[in-house]
Amino acid sequence: MEKLNIEIPNFGELKQIEEDLYWTQFELPFRLNHVNLFFLVTNDGWLIIDSGLKSDHSHEMWNNLLNGPLCMQKICGLIITHYHPDHMGMAGWLQKKFNVPAYTTEKEFFTANKLLSMSEEEYSKLFNHVFQRAGMPLDQKNEMLKATRLYKNRVYELPKFEIIKKGKVFNSKNGKWIVRTDSGHSPEHISMFDEKRKLYLAGDFLLPRISPNISDNFFDPKDDRLGGYLTYLNDIKKIGSETLVFPCHDWPFKKGNERADNLIRHHENRLNILKNEMAEKKINIMNSIDLIFDRKIGNEQMHFAIGEARAHLIHLESIGFARSETDLNEVVWYQKN
Ligand SMILES: [Zn+2]
């Protein structure tokens, strides 16, 4: 992988990277402290890709952009790559402001809509179940439940989405962008490839430094998200070494094929650790977290860790290596077949 020689824009600064492609960055109040947003210039106006977290900072950034560098530009639509709050958070606000089409995929919409419509009590019940199944000790579970942040605190009421599918084409002034959709970090994530110019808007699926978290599917415990992601990684290698990759976190890079290989090895390594352990004894999600992470996971990282560990276990079950059973306390245990 090779970092491109493009300076990262300041928060809210609009940076031109191609004649018809712009990039800005917003701040996030998390350990991952920023998100990248992109803009495609089309013959009908500017197409916004992702919207930022619902926050005072995002408001300030959008107001600065819309009253500043974008004040003379027509906004013609927005594409939301996936349902996570740092991408979908401001979509409803933007649509209200511009009354333009907002595009996402069916499963990303379904997940966002479901999370947004849940009451605090339903939310708490859902996560109680997630933590219980993982085998989390009671004290920790209660602390985690107290700290659980509601999706709706970070995401505006959804826009009226136009649902798109893989293969959809967006034309920009100088390019033709083909949508691909994949499962892994989220259920039906959008990324876009301009094959002729070898430009790839990767969303959260191909990041230069972070291994994209493979999230938990709260609503379908058998969904093999890691299997989906491994399929994606094997397929995306075809972009080769020359394609310029623009991810939603960190910096643009080349040699995305090598990065995909690294990520495959990373997950295979984790799968092997779990396989070895399972040869000895049955394990649950909390045991797996201790095994696959080389650092101690604090409560603030626990949601991600549970999703990640569970995705690996579900994958081993789905390829026939392991089977699972639920004990009387509702904890799920995995063992070698
Ligand atoms: Zn994400």
C-alpha cells in the first residue's frame, strides 16, 4: 500500500482532488476522530457522498461549506454509503435543506430505520440480549447498558431514501461511477468505482490503517458478515495497484490490492487462533475477544469487539468448522464440529 501525496484537508476545508471530485473531513468525538466526505461534480450539480454525524460540529462544518465554497453551487443529491451515524447522521437534515434525492441501499435503510424507531427500552433490551449471549459478567453488562448511546442521538430523522442496487451508475463531469454493494462492516455498503480513470471511492470497506470493524447483525444472528467481507476483499483485488483509493477514514492510497491481501491475512490469523482454541475447548464471545485482540478491550471499545468476535465465530459455524449451542443462561458457546 502506498500513501498518495495529497495533503489531508482541515476540518471543513474543501479540497479538490480531481476536476470533478472533492474531499473534506469532519471531526468525530471518538477514538477514530474524523470522517471523510466526498463530492462529485455532475452536469446537474454537486452530489454529496456521506453526511457526517449529527452534531454541533457537523452543523458548523456544513454551514461553513454551504455559505462558503459551495454557496454558488447547486446541490443535486446525496449518496449515503452505509447506516453508521458518522455517515448517515446529517442526511435527513441535508435533504430537508435542499429537497434533493438521497440514495442508499435497502439493507442500510432497513437497519437505520429499525434502530431509529426503537424506544430506549427496546434498545436496552436488545443490547441486554447481545451482552448476555456473549457471556458478559453481570456487573460489566449493567455498566455497558448504562453507557449505551442511542442511535437516534447521533442520526437525524431519515430522509426519504431512493433505494439503489449494485450496478447503478452515477455520471460525474468526467467519469462514470459504478456502484458495488457488499456485506461486512455493514449489511449492504456502497462503494463506487470509476474504472476508466481508476478511481475508487471505498467508503469504510478498504481503509489504509484500520481493519474495518465487522459489525454485529443485531437482527439476524446467522448473517455471515465476515464471509461477505472476505468475498469482497478477494474480489476488490482486481482494482490492482494503480487505482487511487479514497476511503472514508484516513488518507487516500494506491496498491489497494496489497491492502486487501493484508486484511485477508489479518482475518485468517484471527480465525486460526479461534480454531486452535476450539480444538481444546468450547468458547464464547467474551473468551474470543481475549484471544483475538492483542490489547485489553475497555468498555468503550466493547461493542466493536463483540461484533468482531461474533462475526469470526459465525463464519466458522457457517463454513462448517464449528457449531453453536445456547446454555440455560442464554450464553452461546461454540465448539469444533
Ligand atoms: Zn462505518
